Amino acid sequence: MTAIARGLEGIVVSETRLSDVDGEQGHLIIGGVPVEELAPHATFEEVLHLLWHDRFPAADERAALAAALVAQRDLPPETVALVRAAAARRVPAMDALRMGAATLSALGPTTGGLQDASGLVARFPAIVATYWRLRQGQEPVAPRADLGHAANYLYMLSGVVPHPDVVRALETYLNTVVDHGMNASTFTARVIASTRSDMVSAIVGAVGALKGPLHGGAPGPALDMVFEIQARVARDGGTMADAAERWLRDAVARGDRIMGFGHRVYKVRDPRADVLNTAATRLFERAGDLQLYRDARCVEDVVLRVLRELKPSRHLETNVEFYTALVLHGIGLDVELFTPTFAVGRVGGWTAHVLEQAAEDRLIRPSSVYVGECGRHTPPPVVPHPPACEGGAPAAEAVPA
């Protein structure tokens, strides 16, 4: 009998130089650099150049890439009109991003190269920020040529030039999630690209995959868990640790998924969680209010301890979503913006994979095993009713041929 790799687990479909995920050791390498070294120090533009060109940029190349992003950051009128309509209907932010991204084809024929890639990366933050401001009853804020990619995203959301520490926190996050092996959305983009379709189509498909709660939709619920436990303590008294343990044991008994813990690939702690933990610490220390951070760390400790007791064989460690929630909340983003902001970072990796797949130029076409019935036959046709005879005589009933 043919072995079936459910979910394609363990199947190697391609070679890539973009990132390496070692789930057994808890390592993530992006463009040859460990994520814990790359994410807190590089600019997002430097990471883009690394993914697109396989090396860090020289000073003039860094300036040229920044200028290219600036030149393509404005949205075409068709995109603004659609995003405005989406905001009026209050559609979910990820749907607005998907629809807005699809309209970028209105800019004209695509080349499938770096011009398309930089255009998509440049306009993703503009789509999200334009939609969000319109949702709040505010007009969009035009981007500024003197701000970098991460800073412009925050500026277009708020209309206020962000503090450098906040920009660094967001940039660290974007670098952390820019690429992560052959995940669901990246694989979707590569499948579409393998048909020689255009880059916009490939990226729109990736957005659709990222929207699913099993892929990009967990950061919000991870933070909601902490807020719910805080509310219980405020209402019933006691400690965060005791309330967290009661909450968790009830959730496990119901069979609920514990968002922010466990990962399809990582059997140990997600290395991105440690990077974002450090970023979250700096954010909350700067704000002078560490209460939410301390409560979240308390909940994390309890969850890890109880899961090891109740599910010792599952290896359910902290994943990137748990600290993503803290970082993005500390930056000041609404929960509905968490997954679109994930896309603002991951689109850099998606475009790099589309370029890589185009160079490979091989159609991705897996097989399946048929498990349906065999030997069935089409039912015999039925002769239709003949028209009524003249004089109103009834027509003969239909009979099988």
C-alpha cells in the first residue's frame, strides 16, 4: 500500500538558501545568519537585500533599495477605492489586505522580478495602514520619504513619527518572521509561482493561507488568554499563578488548543520566542509599566509546567505567537492588526521564494491515492415528456429509454 504523508510532513520539495529550520535543536537560520543575531540588529531593508541577493547590501545598495521602496509606497487609486469600500463594510483586516493586494495587478504587466517584489513589500504596509485608518473614520496618511520601512508603517497607522525604540521593536519582529522554511503560506506562493503565474497572484494566495488560524491567526488569542486570567484575578482575588493553573486545567479538560504553545516543527522552544521576549522586555521597560509583561511571564511558566505534567509526550513549548502578542501590543497595535503585520514582514520571504521558484522553473504537482468506489456506471437516460397533443390530450408519461 502506498504510504501517505499527511500534510506533506517530512516531504522535501525543493532546495532553498533562504532559511533553515531545525525543529529538533530549536535553530532558525535566515540567509545564513542565526535569527537571534540577525533580527535585533539588522534593518528590514538589509534583510530584504540578504534574501533577494544572498548578501548584505553595501552602503549604496542599501540607499538604492530604500529609494525603491519609497518610490513604490503610494497606492494606486483602484486599491484605495477598494480598501475604502472594505473599511466601510468593516471586513476583517486580513480580507482587506488580500483584496487590496489583488488590485496591485492594475499597475500594469508584471515582470516577475525584483521590481514586482519591492513593489509588493513597499505597498503591504500602506494597504494595512490605509484600511485601518479608514476603519477608524480617519483619512489615510501619506508615507514619508525620510522614514524607513518599519517606521513608515507605524507613521501611516498613527500619523505620528514613532520613537526609535518602538521602531526597533517592530523591525526586530519583522526580521524574526520574514522567512521560516516551507510553511503553509510560503508553499502556497511557490505552488502558484511554479505554474509560471505572476508574482501578485502568488502573494495573494500566500495571504489567503496566512489568514487561517492554524498558521498566522494565533497571536491575538495568546494575549486574550493572559487578559482573561487577569480579569479572573481582579474579580475573584488570588494570584496570577493560581488563576492561570485553574484556567489551563479547565481548558485542557475541554480539549481547547492553548494558543502560543506548541509548534508543528519545533520540538523544543521556538528560537523566535527568545528574540521577541528580549524585545518585549525593552518595550515594557521603556514604557515604565511591566505589569502585563510580568503577568504574561507568570502565565507562560504555569502553562509550560502544567502541559509537561498533563501532556508529557507532546513537547508543547512556547512558540513565536506568545511573544508576538506582547511585542505588538507593546508597540500599540490593535489585536486585529497582528496577523496583517505578520504579513507585512513575511511578504519579504514570500517574494524571495517566488523568485527562487521561478529560477527553478519546475511545476509542483504531487500525487494522491484514490480511495473512492470503482465499477460504477452512469444511470440510463430518461426520455423527456413529449409535448401535449392537439385538443388537450394528455402527454404520455416519460419512460426509461
